Amino acid sequence: MKYLKLSLKLKLVLIICSFLAIWGANALVEQSAAGKTFNTTPKMPHNKVGLLLGTSKILANGRLNLYYKYRIDAAVQLFKARKIDFILVSGDNSRKNYDESTTMKNDLVSRGIPTDKIYLDYAGFRTLDSVVRSKEIFGQQSITVISQPFHNERAIYIANNKGIKAVGFNAKDVSMRYGMKVQFRERLARVKMVLDLVFGKQPKYLGKKITIQ
């Protein structure tokens, strides 16, 4: 009975600590991004480069990923409003038959974005990698992040901690029912992100510098 009580107390402590970690990470991210995300273009500040964060186009069930569709829409809107001059597409190309960046580029071109205005980062495996590489590889000190609001907030927090001036242009979000799992993962991702920054986690790959011009 004594060991059972200790076990229950330990579980309670772990639950409380987990809750505090999730609450604290979320508060830090929201505070960091306050006033730095935009839903429309008129009040958007201009940046040379828009960092379009990658995701898969097709879901496991074969349907179009709405997160993907709305990010493409947002990037096109931002470029055509002349709020950015170039689009840096940062996605996962860790497998031979999986290339988020090229897929997004093709859809951007089909929507009228000139090929020479699009740069690809094939090593955007995580948001931290994408943001850090925008500075270390592509030389940007100031960026406009393009993704859904929750994702932009996390990217801005990373940017602030890496000496990058960042704002976010919010792609249309999905319904709560559609994105419930993503929202749950986002809370855990924010905790992991804070830990990664505290312990100095670096991108998986850096490499040769690329000039955007």
C-alpha cells in the first residue's frame, strides 16, 4: 500500500509538471509572437524573403492536405501583393521519393510565381532547421514566415532566439475537427522546441551558403 501511494504521488507530480511545461511553453511562444502575425497583406511589413514552411501535399488517406493548400494560397497572395520579393520553400527531402520543397515549388509556379523568384531548402526537416538555415545558409536577417498561425508563432519564437527579425503571414487555418491532432502535437512541439533552444540544438545539416538575389 505504501508503494502504491508513492506511485500515485509520483504520477500526480509528473502530470502537474507536464501541465506546467505545456502551459509555460505556450505562454512564452504567444508572448514572443504577439503583434507579429498578420492575416491580411495591407499592414504587412515588406521583407525580401518569405519563408514558406513545408508540409506534405497528400495525406495518408489520399486526400489533399488543407494545411498545404492554404500555405500555397498564402504565399501566392503575399508575393502578388509585393510584400516579399522571393519565396524560400523549406521542406523535408529526407527520402528519395519524398520532396516537399519541389512539390511546393511546382504548385507555386503553376499559380504564376516566376521560377527565378523561388529558392529551395531541401533540409527543412523541422521548423528549427528551416528558421536557422534561413539565416546561416541563405543569409537572411529578417524574414516573413508563411504558415498557419500556430506554426508561425513557434517559428517567430525560434527566430527571436536566433537573432532573426521575423513576422508571420497567416495562412488560412483548418477547422478544429480537421486539425485536432495537429493542435495537440503543437502543444508538445512547443515544449520540445524550448528544450531544444535551451540545450543548443542545431539543424541536422548546414552546408554551403546560398545567395538569394
